[in-house]
Amino acid sequence: MDAILTIVIKTENDAFAGNPSHECARILRQLADKMEESGLFQVGLYRQLLDINGNVVGLMEIEDAN
């Protein structure tokens, strides 16, 4: 399957103050764990990404590369 995986994280809120790399890594680690556990990687898959405070700060989307 030819697909495009897009991950967008906006780092403009309080969860990223001080050490944004820590919060970005936490979000990506959580996403990676969920992807590995579910085994899902299919075109059309979309997931909102949440910061440590439960706020939506980004998205993950899988699109058809063609």
C-alpha cells in the first residue's frame, strides 16, 4: 500500500511551556503505542492528538499516496 502518514502538532499552549520536546515526545510515543497495539494502518485513518491536559493539539492522518 502506498500511503502518506501526516502528523501535525501545534505547540502553542501551556502543555508545551518550558520543555516542548518532552510533550511532543510523549504525544508521539502514545500514538506509536496505539498504532502498534491496534495494528491499524489504513487509508482514511484519522486520529486527534491530545496534550497532557486533554486538549486537542494535532492530528494524525493516513491518506492514499496516489
